[in-house]
Amino acid sequence: MSNEVRAVRRRTFTTLALGMVLVVHGAFASPSIAQYDEPKYPAGFTHFDYADPDAPNDGDMNFQNYDELQSYDSMNPFLVRGAPAPDLKNLMFDTLMQRSWDELASEYPLIADDVNVAPDGKSATFHINPKARFSNGDAITAADVKYSFDTLASNQVSPIYNSQFANIAKATVLDRLTVRFDFREARRDAPLIAGDLWVFSPKWGMKPDGTRPSFDKIANVPPLASGAYLIEQRKNDKQITYARNPDYWAADLPSRRGMYRFKRITFRLFTDHYTSLEDFKAGHTDMRVEYSSGTWARKYVGKNIANGSLRRGLFPDGPAQMQGIFINTRKPQFADPRVRRALTLAFDYEWLNRLTFYGQYRRTGSYFQDSPFGATGVPDAKELALLEPYRPELPAAVFGPMLRQPDTTPPHSLRANLREAQALLNEAGWNYRDGALRDANGTAMSIEIMDDQPGMDGVIMPYVQQLQTLGIQAHMRELDSALYGKRMDAFDFDMTTYVYSPVTIPGGELTRRFGSAAASQPGSENFPGVRSKAADAMIDAALTANTLADLQTATHALDRVLINGYYIVPEYYAPNVRVGYKARMGYPKVLPNSYYAEDWLIDYWFVKPVATASTAPTH
């Protein structure tokens, strides 16, 4: 799917979790929750600005690989095991409330039509819309919501989910349509995390005799869920068709109006980038997100491109993802940060961008790139106050100007960077002898850079060559996506290219990605194995921040700790989303501020009326 800027390998939870003051409109009087001030959309709003409520809703759409899947083997998106069917969670599971994509963080009614946050912040009570239904027509009740929470908070699911809801102590059914969530800590993000709960029926997986296997054994049974689509057809492990539920109860809610305009959505999964591109150019695929600059610059050619039936569009993107070559610090050879810094110095971004990427990318220098939450310049007094207690364990660079990534633009050079890398390796006890870089015991440094995408060799192999120049026995190993996922879940790798998808406001995902506890939880997102008291303290400060300024202070400090810890060799990001699409495809005039590209295409695009399909301009 990509050989440069990657989609998230597995759809991970990217909630815009909060740690700030909530504005809740009334006790069951107005359902919106905002982080600061007033929600953008008042009570009685008709639709989100980035949705087109008048768009046609009777077209079919063919899509390709989603989240880099090459095949799938599960109908349950919440388990550690297996690869779930493409976009299953988005299309078939609704949440209690709906996040908007054009605010810092606000929630609006979906399954819940109202919410009341207790004055002490220790609980939140949700009222279920009496019209809410599962796909089989059963009413959604508070007991179903409790079941969904109890399941996703259990150890039967991936740690991504049970850690997400870890601050919710319990769910209590108050009456048929009312459920209360009690929180372990009165963090102000807690009510919104509860609102992000996916809801599914206890009948999912139930056998004819009324018994139901444990949730982690429900893998091949189509979900009995709450979303807009049903599974219409499964041909094999490389194709699936979803059909919009004609009885979807929420279609006319303001948070859903103008959404899910395709009557039918088919995903076909390809094992290589070339075949999927040719399929699109032949007109068999309606739209695709392009992650290769070379492909975008040179290969979007042919009859259908020339006659205008296929088009290309660049769409501004929001906060940038953190893409890099993740270093597994659980491996003893990577324990010393000087070694990790040396590995960073060996990566030549400028050469890649100039000669391979057609100048389409920018260098990543922050875990919160293109966001107000990323650190710049020197730490201010508030950042220093957070960092100072951890000075003994932190490198001095944390307290100075924000680290600049190694540069090879003249007067800088790769040769100079490699000399610096060699000196750092020597300081860390690694010296070149007998044809390899060896430690004091004579053990050679060997690094396997694991990947599951054929096209990534254009990025990884030049890096491998630079590592070999340093005497490191480096090589690339390409795996299929299923085996790759298993090894990542078990932290069984040396280095690999991966992506942390961006969020509008940092929150709960910080714990899952960088918290010390997550480093030892198989299946968590802490792939580098970050174990840092300083990082834990900055995460806690972010989660308990009461103002936007306090949150920014905490994330700026965390950014400095992570960047100077050299857990990732930062790569690059694209400032725009590149989309190839058929001329018959349309999209709303207003773009959201922050979005996951594939979800935007699937959730808000539509098939234009025939009369206009040939005349619409490219973006």
C-alpha cells in the first residue's frame, strides 16, 4: 500500500482524549460536551459543516486495501489475535457519542442522547436514545452498554482497548435506558472516554442453545452491532462487501446526517502495490489514497487519467503522524541511548527526499508534528518546573533547545554524521574489529529491520547500507502482514518502520504508547519499550491538566524527553493527502480540520449524479 508514508498498520484507537475542563450543557437538557468554552454546534444543529446532507446516498463504491491489510481472518476488531476485516469497526460499530472532526474536542449525541457529568467529576451518566437499535432490530439498552464496557475492559480483548477504559471503575445500570460510569480518578477526560465506548449486543456469538463462548473466541461470527452497515458478502479472505442497513436508526441524527452515503462498499485486498495501482487505473477501484511520492509523480498515467475519468487531488492534512524506524529498546544492544542516537545519525532523509520522494515530504522532528503540542525552542519556566525533578535521569539536551534532526544538506554531510555515530558507538563500548562492530565480549551487532511492505526497500535498503558502513550486520526482512502483526504484538523485532497516527489533542493514547506499564503488555502500542519515570510524569501531567496551556506545557516536556531518548529514528510526513478518484466521486465542499484519510473517503464521500460527474473540477 505504501513505500514511504504509511497508513496505520492496524486500526488503533486514536481518541482525542481530554484532560481539561468540560462544559456540559445541562443535566439531561443539552447533550453536547466541549473541552473549553462552548461547543461549536448548538443544540438543534442539523449536521456537521464538513458533511453534505444533500449528497446522493444510492451509489456503490469499490475500495482497496485498508490499514495495509493484505488479507483478513477475523470478524472481531477488538481481539489481539487475527486481522479483522477491513474497516469493520468503523462501519459496523457505533459509539455512545460522536466526536466532531472540526473542533479540538467535542462530543455529540449518537447512541446516547444526553449525558450528565457529576459535579465532582467522579461519574458520568448517559441516557440511551429510545430509538437506538442493533442491526437485528433489538433495542439498545443500558444493560447492553454495560456488557460492552465490561467486555472491552476485560483481558479478553487487546490491551489497546482495556487500557483505554482503565480509568472507568465500573458501569452501573440505573434503569432500562440509563447507565452510569464511575471513574477511578476524577480526570476531566473520563466522561469523553466513556462516550467513545463501542456498543455491541450480548447476543453476538450466541449459539442456538442460548450459550455464548467467551468473547475472545468470537472471531468468525459477523458482529451483531450498532453501526450503519451489514456484511453482505464474503468471497474469501481478500474481499468483503458491506451493505448499508436500510433500517439504520441513526441515519437522520445530526451527527450522522450527510455520512455513510454509499449503499454498498466493497473492499478488495491486494498483496502488492503495483497490482492495486493497475486495478485503479483500469477503473475497477473508485478511489485510493496514495502513499508513494514516486508513484504519484510518475505512474498516475494512462488512458483513464488522460481522458479525465480518473483524477488526482491534494487535500490539506491536519497534525502530522509520527512515522519512524522504531527501535526495540528491550533488546540489550539498544539499551544505551548513545547507540540509538548513532542509529539516528545514519539515516539520510535529505538524500531520500531529493532523489526518491520528489521533494514532496517534510522531516519529522516531533511526536506532535504540526501541532501546538509539539516542543520548540528552549523549555519555558513551566516546562522546566515539570522536568527539573527528573534531571538526574535525563540527558542535558532535554533542558536545552529542541533537538534538530541530523541533516546532510551542505555544509552538513552524511560522512560527518557517520563519524559522529562511530564515536558514539565507541563510547558505548562498541568497536570495529574482525570485520564487524563488536561489544567487549566480541558479540557482533546484528540488526534485522522488519517490514511487511515490498516497496519499503527503497527506504530501508539505503539505511541498511549506512549501518553496514558502521560495521553493523544489518539486513531487511520482509514478512506477510499476518506474521508481521503477530511479531509486533509480541515485541519480537529489532527495528521496524511504524506510524503513530496523530490526534487533535493528546490524551489517553499517551499512556498506551509511552507509559512504562504498557512496555511489558503484549499487544500494546508501546513498541519502542519506553520505560521512563520522567515520561510517566509528563503523561500524568497531560492527563490531569486543567487548561490548554497546562496540557501544552506537559506535552512540550514529554516531546523533549522522547526525542532525546532516541526511541525512534524519525522519518518524514506528507503535508497533504494524495487521493486518486473517479470523476463520478464527490466530496463535501468543507474539509474537516483533522481526519484519517481513508475514513474521510468512506464516511463522507459520495457518488455524484450522472449529469455532474464529468464536469466537477479537481481539488
